[in-house]
Amino acid sequence: MLAIYLAAPEVENDRRALNTFYGMRRAKKEGRVMGIAPFGYVNRSKEDGKKYIGLKEPEASNIRWAFNEITKGILAADQVRQAMNKKGKKMSRSAFHVAMRNPVYCGKVFIPKYKDEEAYLVQGQHEPIISEILFYKAQGIMDGNIRKERPNVKILSDDNLPLRGFLICPDCGRNLTGSASKGSKGGLYYYYHCIPKCGFRKSASMANSLFEKELVNYEFPAVMKDILQDVLKANYLKFTSVFDDRRKAISVEIESYNVKLGKARDMLFSEKIDADDYKEVKEECKKRLDELEVELSSCLQERKKLDIKDSLDMVLKTLSKLSTVYKEGNMEIKRFIIDSIFPEKLLFDGMAYRTPRVNVIAQQTSFVYKGLAHKKNRTNESFSHLSGLVAKTGVEPVTSGL
């Protein structure tokens, strides 16, 4: 009797634990998020007492911004986290990576594997912060399946050193860093410099000024705006026609997988295949069908974005005054402009910049600018501070005596 009295509470506790587990699993299958709301959401209750999660600002906007930055592939995940932390509530590195993998943000609830039941996702009852397409695109970037070229530079930099991380030492080939030195009469003086053993050191103000002057070469005349807009719109319409072809191909492929699944079901009913084989075929088809539906949705959304007139107006207006936008922009804008024009790092010798590669669009714009400037001035004067890959004849910099 003593053993029965001691075991009965233990059995009761186990029964309640199982009831709680099955109840929470059932709630998840209904699309409800259990426990503490993730970053960007807050726990709330309806009038009938049912719990749910709602959007919480500005955290929701910040996490949406983080997903968009991840999909651009320009910044590393931790750099995005550091930039996001400046906008509001801070997240640790581990919490941020968990958040980037959480399907709750695209409106889904994850059901973990249990016994013979495989893990899967269900549609949640909460409001999503991002689209499903954006979520899976971010997963591809973080998994490395979608590769994007980006320089290994820091996003966080002093306002007086926007070029830090983009420059290479001409003497030893190392990356130049930057720092401030206190003058003998007070005040701070900023320099781009190499390691002490190398000794290369140049004024940051001079280097920044040369770079700002160089950006003028990548501006196009405002009179070309209408012509460029018509050309870009015509090419964009041709490009987007591929979405219609891809949409048709996806629809055909979806139909073929549905037919394949139907045949497998018929073979199961006629006992030509066993349940395990049918389950394997079903899982394969379902996985591929989910991928095709997401891709089809992406094609449909891209097809709707044919009217790009307003976006083109803004972009062309910005490119026509690129140097002004750079001077007046914050650190993030400046570094984005540098990275967009120069996909590889710049070699700075204290007098001029060199780079093995320039963005092809910026390069063509520079050719147009130089050609028009030559016709206008009627001179052969070279006003570019940025030389090409091949150096000029003679000693750099070329002197008037040579």
C-alpha cells in the first residue's frame, strides 16, 4: 500500500505532463505561437482570454530591415545585427542568428518531429512581418547557397574615415586602417596608415577630398536623363518577359508532379507499391511542389513591378549628382556608394587611386563624362585622379619635365 501511495502522485504528474505536451502540440498545429513572443512581437490576450502575439514597434520594423539587408548579401549577418542594434533594442549575436532562422516571421509555425510524425510547417494565426519569399531568400544567403560578392570591410567606421577597409597599401599590399592622432597644439588629425613596420601613412582629409573629386567622373549629365530612362525601361520590359516564360514552365512542372502523385496513390490502392514507398514519393513531390509554389509566387510579384518610372526618376536623379549625395550622406550611404562603384579594393599611393576593376556601368558613365568634357573644353587635359590598371608612361606621378 505504501508503494501505491508513493507511485500514484508520480503517475498523476506524468499524465499531466503528457496532457500539457499534447495540448501545446495541438495548439501549434492550429497555428498558435506558444511561450514568450519572439523579437518584434509581444504577447497579448483576446477578449475571450485566448493568447496571441501581435506586432511590436519599432522592433518589428527593425527585424524586417535586417532580413532585407541579409538578402542584399552586402553585409555579413553580424554586421547587420550591429547596425540594427543602433536603431533600438539590442540583440545578442546568438539571439540574432536564432531569429534569422525563425519561420514565425514569415507567418509559419514549426511543428517538430515526434515519433512517426515528421517535422513540418503550418500557417500561423499571427500577422507575418516579412514575406515567405524574403525569408527563404535570406536562408539561402546564410546557408551559402546564394553567393554574393562583398568586400571584407567593417560597416562601423569613424565619420572622418569613410574609406577605411577599402584601401590597400602600395608598399606591402596590406589593408590600410585609419586612426586619429592628437596634434601638438591640440585637436585630432586623421590618417590612413599601414602597420608600424611598413610605415605608410597619409592624411585622411586629403585622401577623402581626392575621392570626392573622383566621384564627379561617375556622374552623367542631367540632359541625358530622359534618354537613359527610355532605354532602361525598354530593356527592363524585355528582361521581365522571362518571368512569363518561367511562370508557364513552373505551372507545367507543378502539373507533372501532381500527376506523379496521383499515379503513386493509385498504385498504393492497387497494392502495386507499399506504404513506405508511397510515403517517400509523397514527401519528395510535396517538397518540390512547395518550392515551385514559392517560386511561382515570386514570379507573379516580380511581374507586377513593371511600372518602374518613379524608381528610375529617383535613381537617375541620384546618379546625376553622385558626389553631392556622397558628401551629404551618412557613413552607411558613403560606404554603400564606394562598394557599388568599386567591387575590389583601391590602391592608394598618397597622390592617386588605382583599382583593377570598376563597376561596368560606372565605367561607361565615366567614359561618357570624359568624352563630353573633352568636347566642351577643347583640351586634352586629364582631370581624373583615378588611373586605370595600366600606369602612365614614366614615373608616377608624371611630372611636367617628363
